[in-house]
Amino acid sequence: MMEIINEYVFSVFFVETLLNGLLYGGVLALLSLGLNLIFGVIDVVWICYAELVMLGMYTIYFMHVRYGIPLIPSSVICVMMVALLGYVLHRIIIAHVLGKAPINQLLATGGVLFFLQSIATLMFGVEFLSLGVSLGSFQLTEDIYVSKSQFVAFVVAAAAVAGMYFFLSRSYMGAAIRAISQDREIMILMGVDANRLYGITSAIGGGLAGLAACLLALQFDVHPFVGISFGPIVFMVCVMGGLGNLVGGFIAAFVFAELIAIGGYFADLEWGTVLAFCVFVITMFIRPEGLFARKS
Amino acid sequence: MTRLPLMLLGLAGLIAVPFIGVPPYWLHIMIIILIWSFAYTGWSVMGRFGLVSLGHGAFMGIGAYGTALLWNHAGLTPWVGIPVSMLLAGGFALLIGYPCFKYKIVGHYFALVTLALSVIVGQVIVATRKHTGGSLGYTPEPHGGEGFSIYAFQFPEKTHFYLIALAAWVVGLIIWRMVDKSMSRYALEAISEDEDASAAVGVQVTREKLKITMLSAVMTAFAGAMYCQYQLFVSPDTVAGVGISLQIVFAVVAGGIYTQFGPTVGAIITIILAEVLRINIGELEGLLGFRPFGLDNTIYGIMLVLFIIFLPRGVLGSIQARMKGGAKA
């Protein structure tokens, strides 16, 4: 037993696995932040959230590879595009189902998921497109290398999460957004234009999806079904942290990423996902309001 | 009961279909529609009470893969393998349902927990690729010379399978009706309105929900097994996983959750739409200038959003509601 532990756990590969999990957790945290914000404020789950990310990845691919725009301006365009998309999504669809049963909201955004996935197939085909950018890697210690694109993704994601935290806690608009998520009815009575706030929140949520798209495009190929490969993981992260609870979602992202990484280290990557989802289901039974729910 | 003779006449007509020279292609489409209708009906027996499960892809996968694996690896005839797989799916429904209902996981949360089940089953099938073929798919081995084998539940002749699928579909509708007429229906409707209040007046909430969930899971697993035995090929994309779970829910919503034939109408709409577009893809290419892969799902997605906003009862549900309204006026 000890030998196995020595061989597997105190090995440089295991440290690398943990590190990869940590870096992946950063991107997951960014993804869950946008979804959580929208849920917390508008009380709607965007099942199609990962598909917005997918469209963002296509945007940056076309800007950078087809039109030759440098990476940074492409990223800015990508963030703005997806932010606009988030706003439009809210205005033309979500606004109409706001008062309906939660199930109908879920299904309406599910319809958008189908639509976006297939429109991407229709317009861009099913082949895997790569940004073709390699940032290389740097040496952390004697035998541990870290991929730069993963590292950049982690740093930008962490900065964005911190930025969102300050925006929500310090700015006037942030205060308004927090207030409406705490009490929907009273804020409207006090003369707040809820629709405007919802629109802005949707745009911010979309912008965060766009940012995540830029970071993911550095690491993964884009294809119409890329959304469905990480979408469910993002939902589970949000639910595990408590839907609408930004800090909980942030911590849950790292728990989830590490579970996938560790499962993948001892067996296949699929088993890592299975492990993470099983832990999720068990967590739900023990703490239905999420791991980090405040006692009310 | 003036409707009964009409229904029997319709059923007689459907039984006659393979014997009046319907081309094999149309027979194939009808079999596919019947099998999926059965699966959708299976989902709707619980879905109509607000129990929106995104985990039915998992139950379907268990039914299909369970039957095929037991046949190939253990030599167990599907006549035993199908019931065993159905029991297995029921067991999974119990395993996931009991804690869900006991700890009052409802609405969004129930949908997402069941979605996790879809992911788990889909990934396990891919991860155990040594036994299940992974994402490349899996084929139940043939038995006997001609391919026809009652023992192996393999019927290359479309007529045979059409009659089997038709019988299953009718049984599915009868089950739906029985649930509709049962006391459980009132209990479950009360639960979906207000869980605490119905518990207070003596409804056994956990038990009623569990019963309907297990029934639904077992039905869906049977649909998976039938699909497997008919196509003699299954893959995670066609019978298991997240995509199938979503497809099941959305087809039922399109047809109508709250009516007996709603799921069937949903199956007809979605399958015919996909087939028409698939066949005419060449002409559409000439028209549009590119090959419109994914056009069916594009239209389907738009339809779905419009349905939810404007026709939340689905196509058939809305027509029936209008007819009732018209009769009153």
C-alpha cells in the first residue's frame, strides 16, 4: 500500500496533475461566474451558456486566422460580440419567459442551445478549427513544465473574477445589481428599472463568456459541439457552489477541476469526469443548497 | 365511449400498414417513430407532473447497452436481458430518485441532478470502451444463419418489427391512460402545486414521486432496448448521454406534455422534419449554395423557443385546447 502511495502520490506527475487541475479550475471559475451572475440576478438558468462561449471561440478564430487581426484586438472584439449576444438573447427570448415556470425558461434556453449548435454547424461545418497559436511552456522546477496558454488563462480568469468582485462590491451599478438579486419586488417599487438592469447583467454575463472563449480558444480546437463538452460541467460547478452564490461557485470550480484531474491521473479522463459528477450528485444529497450555502 | 370504436378502427388501420405494400423506407420511418414515441410517452408520464428529468438518456442507454452487453458477453437472450436491463434502469431511478425526493430537490435542481446522471452514464460507456466499443458504437452479435431469430430477438424483416413496435406503442399509451385514471395522478398534481401542503393532507410525497419516476425509467429503458434490437447498432450519441436527454424533453414539449398523444405527435414532427431535410439536402444545396448540415436542428431550435413562448402546451395540446374552447363558445 505504502509503495503504491509513494509511487503515485509523491511523484512529479501527480504534482503536475494537481497543477493542471488548478489551472483548469481558473477557467471553470470564470465560466461559472458569468452563469452564476445571471442566475443570481435574473433567476434564469441559461442552458445555452456554453454555446455562447462556442460562438465566441468561432469569433476569435475568424478574426485572428481568417482576417489576420492580431490576438489582443481579436479578443476585445470577441468579448464585445458575445456581450452583445447575451444582451440580444435577453431582449428577444428571456424577457418573454421571465414570469413563466422555471421549467419553461430552462426549455426556452434549451431551444436556443439547439439553435446555436446547429447554426454553427450550418455556417462553419463540423471540422475542428484551431487558432494555431502556441505560446509554448515555461519551466517551473527541474521537471515541471507549465503550458503558457494555460497559465495565461488562469491569470486572466483570476483577474476577471477579482474585477467582478470589486465591480459588484464597490460600484453604484454593482450595488444595484446586488440589490435586485436580493429582492426583486422591492427594488422595482423603489423606482429601479429592472429590465435595464437585467439587460446590463446579461451583457456582462455574455462578456464573461466571451472572455472565457478567448482563453479556451488558446487551449482547445473549436467545433459546433465544443459547448456540450464543458457546458454540463459549468452547471454542476454553479449548483455545487449554490446557484447564484459567486464565492461558492468560485471554490467549487477548483474542487471540480481537481476531481477531474485526479480521476484522470489514476484512470482515464472519462473516469475523472464520472468521479466529479458522482461527487456532485452525492454533494447535492448532503447539501441540497450547495456546498457553501449560508444557513438561513 | 364513442371514441373507442374510432380508436380500434385506427389501430386496425395501423396493423394493416405493412400488408398493403407500404415501401420499406416508410415502414422504417414508422418503426422509428413508434419506438421514439414510446420513449417520449415514457418521459411524459412523469414530465407532466413537473418532474422534468434530463436523465432519461441514461435510462435509455442502460436499456440499450444492458441488453446488448448481456447478449454478447453472457449469452443471455434479450427475452431475459431486456427485463434485467429494465430492472437495472429502475434501480438507478430509485438510487437517484429516493435521495432527490427525500431531500426535496425540485425544479432546476432536479433537472440538473438528473443531467449529471446522463453525463455519468454517457462517460462510463465511453470509458469502458474495451467492452462497449466507446463512442464508435456497439453491435449485438447476430444469431443463426438468416439473421432471423426469435431467441436473439433479431428480426431483419421490417414487418415483424413494425408489429412489435406498434404493440409496444399501444401498451405505452395504455400505461399513460392508466396513470391518468389513477389516484396517483391526483396525488402527483397536488404535489406539483404545493409539496408541503399535499404532504400535510396525507399524500406520501416521496413514495408517489418515486413510483412514477421508476415507471418512467423502466419504460424508457425498454425503448432503448427496442431501438438496439431494431437497429442492431447503438452508440452513445444515438441512445445515451446528454444530447438524447435533451432531445427527449424537447420533442415531448413540441408535441404536448399534457396530452396522451402529445409525445407521439412530437416524435412525428421531429423525425419527419429531419428526414425531409435529409432527403432534400441536395436540392437545398443547389438553392442555398452550400450543404445545409444541421438545418433540421436549426429549425427545430427556433420552433422550440417559439413553442415555449407562444404554445407552451405544444402543438397537439394547443389544438385540443382550442377545440374545447370552441365547443364551449
